[in-house]
Amino acid sequence: MSPRVEATASLETEARQIAAELKRCVSAGETHWFLALMQAIRDWPLPEETVGDRTYRYLVGGEAFDWLLLAERLCDEIEAAIPDEEREALLFHGCLPEEVDEHDVERLLGAKHRAHLNFVYGVRVEEALQLAIANEVHKERFAARVWENGHYDDEVFQRLYDSSQTELLVEFRESKIKRASKKPGRSEGEDASVGQAENGRGHATEAGISLAELTEFTYWLFRHRVNGCEPARVASDTRKGLAMIQRLDSLRRARTSSVTQAS
């Protein structure tokens, strides 16, 4: 067994121990389920793992931490001990339990909080920015009486990244292949990931992309845009993305309030 395989096996053993301790702690009622969950997330050693037929990639691009994805994975371990409405609010809407606020999350994540911010700006804000530009394209076409269907994504990507979505996805996958080929002693999971990228080379369509790869692609687009734009443009785009997130949050809160009042 190679040192790399031994190290991976050791991390997997540690992860199983953390999951078991989380389950024991919550079942015994020693602490609030969310605090126990955050402790497990803080200690979690694996950047990605495969459970059943699903791949969970918690660390995107080697520097952006998706703690809510890890929370989803770990909540399956303690599902029976979590109120359904609190679990759904956390995983589907990112809403924290009433006893917790964002400052607590920063403290509970510890050293992983910076990587969490990388994910927020590199994935969540980037997705919101793409949606904001798509809305602009839609309004412009409507105002100009342009009724043709489709091609929204290409126009959005041209405005933000100066290339089509297909061209950028091919470039992203080729960059993954080059990076992986430079790593000595790749793991089986990395070989499989590279194989998927190679199979998709030249046939880059969103229909053929997994959720994990789409998240990676979005973060790669963020880095690509930031590295190629003037700082003032980057700041302006960031504000636009944040404004869209605030708008979506307001709509969600309004819907939740109306449902609550109706019930």
C-alpha cells in the first residue's frame, strides 16, 4: 500500500470516528444538534468522498469549502434527532436555528471559515451574478421585441467571461486534466474524475455535467473572471451578485411568511 493510499485510509477512518461521535453525542442529548454538527464539520478531514453512488466534494478548487454540503451528508447520520423543519430550513435555505447567528458560524468553523467565504463569493455570488445578467438579457430582448428562444446562456457567458459556455467548459476540463496529470500517485477517485473529464472533452454540455463538477466549474469561472477583469469591474459585478442574493432571500422570506400566515 502506497503512502498516499495509507494516508487516505487514515483520513477515512478518522471521518468515520467523527460521524460516530456526532451520532452518539446528539442521541445522548449532550448538546444541541447544530452545535454538535458544526464541531464535526470543523474536525472533518476529507476534502471529498463517495457515499453510495454520490460524490460529495466539500473542498472546491482546493480552497472553497461548501460546509452546507458536508452538513447535508452528516445530517443523514442524525436525521432522527433533528426536527424536520430545522433540517429543511438549514439544508434547503441556509437558515440557521434560532439559537445561532452568522457570528457563531464563523467561530464554530474556526480555520475553515476563510475557505467558507471563498465558496460564498466564488460559487454562490457567481451563480447569483449569472442570474442577474440573465435577467438583464431577458429585459433587453423583451424591450427590443426580440422573441427568439434559447441562447441566453451563451450571451450571459459572453458578457461575463468573453467566451461561450461550451468553450469555457472545454477549457475547464482540459485544465483539470493537466493539473491531475502532474500529481504523483493519483487516487482511484482522481483517476475516475479525470476519466470523466477526458470523456467529456470536446462535448461540453451542461446536460452532461454532474452537480459536483458544475460547482467546480462555477468556482473556476469566478477565478477566470477575477483574473481577467479590472478591479473596479470585479467590485461592480460582486455588488450585482450580492444584490441578487438579497433579492432572492427577500422573496424566500416573503413566501415563507405567506405560507405561515395561511396555515
